[in-house]
Amino acid sequence: MPWGTTARTAACIALVATTMAATTSSEPLPSQLAGTWRITRVLPTKNTACWSDEQARPLVGSTLTYRANAMRWRGGQVPLEDINTRQVTDREFRKENAGADFEQLGIHSPKVLEVDLQHEDADITGASTEVPGDSVLLAGPGRIVVSACGVYFEAMRGGAGRGAARK
């Protein structure tokens, strides 16, 4: 077999192995995130956002559902391609999110689990191709913080809790 063919075969095998490794490296959806959440309020932050209050407010009261292979918000189901988790501190979060911080988000822990859901772009809200809720902070028992276009929302499991009455 000529050297060029052997090199191409080896390259193809390496590519397949790399693709398989990347495909199987996805983390599972954290069990504390799985299920249905109700958006209870928009959180007041001092960061730059590309959505106005008029675009954000209609999402309050809607439900967000997370499953191992998909997420759903406002009737749009988005298949998940990958799930990444990490512990993030307030300092790291503030640096990466244009000034929003744990205090503004009502998070009273020095670090929280951040869940980053990878997917194709989709038009869920009509305001952008960003999928609301694909970046999640597990803020406490029964409470998550999700974002869309720089706007942060509080969500509670089952819709109950301190944020349910406030809008």
C-alpha cells in the first residue's frame, strides 16, 4: 500500500477516534436541574443586556423544562448536543458576565454549579437566536438563575417560593 494511502487511512482513524471521544465526553444533566421550573421574576442587574424590559417581562410565569437530551421554554424544544458543568465563583462570574454578580442574583454562596447546555441556534422568543435558559446557575435548593441576552431570570421548582409573588 502506498505511503499516501496509509497516511490517509491513519488520519481517518484518528479523526473517527477523536469524534467518538468528543461525543462520549458529554456530562450528564445534573439531577438537581432535571424537571420543570417556573420563571418567577426578572432579576435586577447592572450589566449590559441586549433585551429590553418589554422583551424580558413576558417570559415571567412561563415554564422551563430540562431533560437529559433536550430543553424546552415557551413551546420550543431544543435538542442538546453537549452539557458542561463547572463550579464558578462570584469573581469569575462577574468577570465573564459584564458586571452581573452573585449579590444581584440573590446568590449567597461563595461558588455555585454552572450548567452550560450546548445546542444549535434556535428562534424561541423571536427576539434573537439565543436560547433562553441554556446557561444555568444552581442557586439553591429549588432555585435556579437562567439568562437570555444578558437578562437574568429567577426560576423556582413548581413556581413556589419567594420570587413567585414579585414581578
